[in-house]
Amino acid sequence: MADTEVDLDAEQYEKHREAGEILAQVREETAARVDVGVSHLEIAEYAEDRIRELGGTPAFPVNISIDEEAAHATPSIDDDSTFGEEMINLDIGVHVDGWLADTAITVDLSGHDDLAVAPAEALDAAIDMIEPGVDTGEIGAEIESVIDGYGYNPVVNLTGHGLGHWEQHTDPTIPNRSVSQGTTLSVGDVVAIEPFATDGGGKVSEGAKEEIFSLEREGAIRNRQARKALEQITEEFRTLPFATRWLETDRAEMALRRLKRNNLVHGYPVLKEDDGCLVSQKEHTVIVTHDGCEVTTRTR
């Protein structure tokens, strides 16, 4: 289909927009509640419940990443962690009938203002470049340049991504650094652009903690709790990520271990920079239009 034939008023784009409008409101309300002494679990549950109140569904568990953490951190069901004087990243997603929006914001309680500003400025610069025909490698170069200008490094092994139907990560990839061969954006592409900045080396690795999972494949399992969990996963979450605390079965952690052992689900370990380093993040979802882009996750 040629770009000129893409109907940006089609039902799927309206649902992307609806998801983005809900998400923009929830992001701002949730970020305003983050403060020293506030519970991680309270913040995650507030955002997820508020999404449902506004007519959407969480597209993945609210990620609450602290200091060196960059992604995939979410509270457990009995989590008693509270915020300190830390750098806090909130990554939140919404879907409407499987059509997604994705956003993130840094709430800095650590006093590192420039590090919090760097990915936000890089995101604005990247959005200014979005139009049909632009190469994603050029977008990555601009993100890297802005973050470098603040004296920090982009996190190079985390990227922005496309958003599909019931798929949180699809093509095209939006790099956070210059790459020689990118992808050309087209009218109708829905992409999440998410620069990460760090005062560390710029590469995250997997930690030990794992609270977020998604369906690997459908199948059968004999254990009753695992079978009940799998039924909920396939019917409610489908291919989207979910949290252990979302499962309604008894002994959810045991059920997930069985499902993982049978290759029916896979986990997302927390991604971290080196200890002592900080990571900041900012993310918006955009629809590539005929003459630029539409940001679906900005407050109106």
C-alpha cells in the first residue's frame, strides 16, 4: 500500500489515539504522586487502576525503575519498597482493543537535574525529525548527539520500537545512537521513541529479579494452578506482558515456574547499568503522518 493510501482516520488509529490520550493523563497523575516515602506498589496499582477507570487496559505492568535500573522492574504482590532520594523512571502502557500507546517519564528525587532533562530534550529533537522517508539511523544519531551534549551516554542496547496489534515490540527499531543502516519510516507507522541517558557506560545487562512475563506459546500443562494461570494469560493478556501480581491463581510464583520450565511463558529480567550509575528515560508514542507525525501521548 502506498503512503498516500493510508487512512489515518481508520478505526485502529482512533484506538491508538484513545490509548494515548488515556496514557497521557495517567502518566501526569501518577508522576505527581511519586515522592519520598511513597510505596512502589501503591504507585503501580494507582496507575493500572486509573487506566481501567478511564476506559483502557494496561498494556504491560507499570515499570518502576530506580537509579541504575532501566527497565522491567515492577513491584511484587507483597512489595513494601518505598521511594527515597532516587532517580525514578515510570514506564506505562495502555491498549484499547489491542491497539497500544507507550510512554515514560523520569521523576528525579536525586538532584541530578541535567541527567533527567537529557532524554527529554533528545526525545523532542527526535520527534521534530519524524516524517515519511526519514531513516531511523538519523534519528538515533540526533538522540545520541543531544545526550552527548549534556555530558552523558545514551543506553545503546535499548531502543524505541514499533507498536503492533497485541504486540508491544515490533519493527521498526528506533536506535538511541547513530547506526549506518536504519529503517525508513512510512505513513501509518506507529512507533514509541524512548531515549535513555546514563552517567554510566551506556550498556545495560540482565539482573536476577524477574516479575514480568509474557506468553511464549499455547500448550497444555497438568498442574492445576499452572493450568489456571495459563488460561488467564491466554484469555486476558494474550501476547502482552503481565505481572506475577496480576495472576488470580493460588501460588502464582510456583505456577509461573512450571509454565516457564515448559517453555509456555518467558520472563523479563530487570535491566540494569553498573551499580552506582543512574539511568533516565523519556518516551512518547507517535503516528507517522503524511507531513510529519502526531504525538498520541502528549497532554492536550
